[in-house]
Amino acid sequence: MIAVVVNYNRRDDTLECLDSLQRVPSPALDVLVVDNGSSDGSVEAIRARFPGVTVIEAGTNLGYPGGNNLGIERALERGAEYLFILNNDIVVDPDIVQALVDVAEHDMAVGMVCPKVYYYDRRDVIWSAGSRIDMRTGTPLLRGCGEVDRGQYDAECPVEVIDGCAILVTRRLCEQVGLIDPTYFAYYEDTDWAIRATRAGFRIIYTPRARAWHKVSATNRSGTARSPFQVYYHIRNHLLFLSRYSRITTGKHVEMWGTVAFNVLKVLVGYDRERSLARLRGITDYYRGRFGHRVSL
């Protein structure tokens, strides 16, 4: 088993994540950190504190897909049968690896296994107990999000998609389905990967015996304003996902161009200008076929 953690200017979060992985009682667990061109001293700090961790310097920001793919490729070259992909703002329970592997080894059709994930600062409140998706709207939905854990999600079960903050992925899936699509750069890439996996015949299993805690931001939790870049990637990639796996109806096209007109008006009157411009660019880039990393807005 090899764990892959991507870091971009989040030194302290990554150090805490790695510290939790060090407590996993598995001599077979190796850890790879892919650094996406950080400028905050992350690489030096990781190497100093965790000399046994392999650090791969990407030299530039490859996003979630590119950074993880670089780590996955290196892990597969090392012969890993299982990959544990987790965000650097995750802290894990020491028993998580064994719990995830037990599920994967039980059924060769299993391609992904996801844990029960809690809020980092509300230890008994669930962030996700697996995920499902509304294919009519292309919207991923976290099971149990915001609920106090009273055992209501303590049954292991198949789920439709994954939340990419913490997942076990098998070598078989990587070889047959491929890796994460870098077209997205950020948002919807994990959902896309899960849909490709299930359509190839793999099962995705949620297990409550594996636990992790996620440093979910206050903006994500409350549904209030995202940053302009988050707005841009979310709307652009939502449309891309819909075009691949659902059907963008005439009504959806009309809705999008209505959104364009509304945000043009907001820009003209100076209201929420940065996010309005981000929405406009996300929609227009989708229709122009411009994907991947957007360096500036």
C-alpha cells in the first residue's frame, strides 16, 4: 500500500496529515508527497520531519488530478496493489488502512473504497458517508453531511461515487480505467473517475470501519461565497461533466446564457464583480472548449 498526498502551499496541514499516517500500524505503508510547486518551505519541512517520506517536486501547480496522477504513476512503478489517495487536510484514524484493504481484498470487483469522514473541528459530525449523484443535474451529494454520528451510517454498502478527499484505489482499476482526468484541474475530477470506474464494472464500497477527519473550510460548510477560482472551476467543470454523462438540454443552455446575461449586469453595476466575472469565464470557457488550468481570471 502506498499513500499519495498532494501539497500546494499547505505546509502545516500536510505535516499534520503525515503525522497521522505515521501512526498507522502497517509496516507495508509507504507515503509519497507530490509538491505542486509550493513556495512556503513545504518541501524542506517535510523532508526534515519525515525523512522516510518520498517527496516528488512537480515544480508547478498540476492541480488535484495532475499531482495525484504523478504520485499514482510512481506508486504503480513501485508495484503497489493499493493506493491510498488523500487530501493534505485529512487526518486519519490509525486503523484506516487495514479497514480499507480488508474490503478491497474481499471482492476482486471492488475498485474503490471510501471511509466515513468527519469534520475536523466537530469530531462526531459527519462530512461524508459515501456519496451518490443526481445524474439529471450532475450534482454529487454527500451522504450524511452535517449529521451527528449516531450509528445511522454504520452499515457497509455500495455507493455511486466518491468524495476524493480520502479513497483507496486498486491497481486493477488504474490499469483498466486509467487515472484522473487532468482536463478538470479542480472539481468534478473525482466524480468523473468514479463514474468511469462503475461503467467499467468496478464496485465502489463505503466502510464505516475506516475513519478520517477533514478540515472543511467554513465557506464550504455554510455554502457561502467561494473564491473566484472556485466559482470558475465549479461552473465550467459542472458543464463538462454534464456533457459527458448526462444530457445538456436546450433548457440548460438557455439557463446558462441567462446566467451570463445576469452576471454581465452584475459586473456593469459593480456588484460581486470578481465572482460574476469568474462565472462568465467559466461558462464561456466551457463553450469554447478551454479546460485544464486557468492561470488567471
